Amino acid sequence: MKRSAFGKAAASSLIVAVTMVGCTGAAFRPSMTTASQKGDASKQALAAEKAMAGHDAVRAIRAAEEAVRLKPDNAAYRQLLGLAYVAGGRFVSAETALSDAMALGNQESRTIVNLALVRIALGRSAAAQTLLAANADNVPAADYGLAMAMAGNAPEGVRILSEAIHDPSATARTRQNLAYAYALAGRWKDARLVVGMDLDLLAANQRITQWATIAAPELAPMRVASLMGVSVASDDAGQPVALALAPVAVPVDAVSVQMAAVEEDAPEQIIETADAVPIIAADASPVRVALSPTPVMPDRNTMSGNAISKPLPRKVNAPALQKAAFIRPVENGASSWVVQLGAYDSAAIAREKWIGMSRSNEVLAAFPVITSQATVNGTTFHRLAIKGFAKRADAMSLCRSIQARKGQCFVREGAPNAAPLQWAAAKGRRFASR
């Protein structure tokens, strides 16, 4: 499978920034540097990254495999190896390496989304959807929406991306992702309309035509390969047995928090508790537009960066937190904007989470809490959110203050036809269904 013109023109946030968009034999020369660095896992990892930046998949894989051999329990090296396999079109090997990275604790969005795409290419779309849904809070909305659409749940992808394009950070690439999701959902008129927002008539028609050629469900592997800009390696025998991950202890806390963007199919339930602190989903990330058939993926930062370096702690802006602390719920005339704190397997878990949040954060505790049921892949989740904001900016401000404290949140509009089922009071706070 040949890569598309888009693969040449723009990098996707769904793959690491240094992942090559093509592999040529001319680049596959033995590296004296790599040979002299044997025995040092960090140097091998650095060599792998440099090889990927130089579009040399074979050398990148060799160096990454050596790094993993030297440090088999290093999650970052396992992730790097998986991304190198992706760059070389070795999807079977990539699935093993990326799964190992997650087993060792790597929960980065680029690991999650690349693993999901690899599973889609291998014909395991259901597993890809399950992975995305279970890690929705760790994946930017624009990436989540497009990946979910490619995994076969186009309506959910459309819904997520329809919300993402209204975010201030959204760009033309986000809109093109929405257009592609429309195409995968069979909504070609909508796809053509959105594509035309950023492309001229000729380019828009070309893109729609090219999307149509790979829109059939059975062409999922081709769509993934085209998106990643790679050729599938037909001789991939899998990751070397010598690099197999030894059994590791199962994490104690295995509760997954689902993302806010899921269709409501039942009214929200009342939560009666004491006090509050939220968990919120990531904002949509910007992406660049390319005049090519493959959808443009969001935010290069999602997948880019040094795969072996640990992220620096984010500085907390004290004035911003102080400003957010003055936000209070509006009794009358509140807007429809709500702050999503999380989505859980049961109402009991949602209630328990809210109790912990409200007890550790007096600002959150002052807001009315609401819940609703939503279904993803036949599984029902209970969404937890707070309302009572005068305007969207207030909801965004509070959400940012939560994120500054390493919490998670997501700002969305409440359902227009939602109505309170009942109210309850607890220590001055109100709880309602919406």
C-alpha cells in the first residue's frame, strides 16, 4: 500500500512527530554510531529517535530493540520501539510493543492512539474502540473523535468532532477531521460542506473523491496506512521473542474514567453527597490542513516530543487559580455550559468520586452537580458534571484551574431538552439531574 499525498504533506498528531512518512532503501545504511553505543540503553534510544527523524526505519528499529533489550522494564523505550515499528509498517510488532508500554504504565495519548490505529489496521476495530473509550480522558478530543470514526464508530466520532470545532483552539485541520468522519459515516453532503470551508472547489472535490475510494469498511487497513504515511510490511513476523515482556504486577487502581463526549440516551440521575474535586477530558488540539485525500490529524504535540524524556511539571499560575476561585454558581439565568468531571461504570462510583472531589475542593462543592447516562459500544457510563455558569468563559476558567492542579475536565453544553428530575440539598449544595 502506497502512502497518500497527504502523508507526504503533513504529519499526524496520531503518530510520533519523528515517525517517518516513507521508508527508502537509500537510508538503510549501517550506523557506526549505533554500533559504538552498544551497552548504553539511553544512547540507543537517542540513536533510534535520530534514525526516525532521518526517515530510516530499519536503523530506528534496530536501535530501539537494543534499548529494550538493555532495559526491558522501561516503558518509554517500549513506546519508542512501538513507534519505530509503526514507522516501518510493522503493525503486528507495533501492537505488541505499544501494549507492553501500556502494561508498564505508559498512558500517553500517542501510545493509546497509535495502538488503537494499529489494531484497526489489523482488523481489530472493536478492540480499538474499547481501548479509546477506556482512555478517553487521556486523549485530546480531536484525536479521539477521528480515531473512533476510523475504528468504525463514525457517529461517535462526528459527535466528538462537532464539539471540538467550537473550541477556541480548533483550526482548519479539526474541521477537515470532522469532514472525514462525516464521510466515514456516509454523510457525504455534510462532508463536502465542511471540506469546502477551507479548500477551494477543485481541491474539495478531489479530496472527497479520494476519500470515497477508501471509504469501504474492508479498506480500514488501507486508510490507516495512508493516514500514517507508511507501507505495510507483509513480512512482519512480530516482535523478537527475546524482547518479550516479563509478567508484571497488575496495577491496584484499574478504574477507567471515560470521556465526556458520548451520546446521551437516558436522563441524568441525582447524586446526594457532601463535597467536590473533578476529573476532566482533554481539549481538542489544533492541526494543519493539507490538500490530500487522507484526513488531517490534530495537534502534533499529542504524538510528538522526546519519547524517552519525562514531561516537566507544569507551572501553576497562582493569579489564574485565584481568579477561578471567585467563580460562583449562578442561581438565575445560568448558561447551558457544564464542566464534565468524569464518566464511570456506575452511579455509585460517580457518587463516590463526587464525594471525594467536593471534600477536597470547596469551589467545586459550591456548584450543582448533575449526572447522565451515556452508552459507548453497548456499555453504559454515568457522566458526572457541574453546572451553574453564567457563561462559557467561566466554565473554561474553572476547568483550567482544575487542570492546573493535575485534574481532568471537559467543558460542554448540557442537553437542550434536559430537565431536572428531582433536587436534593446537602450542606448548601444542590444536586439535580440534567
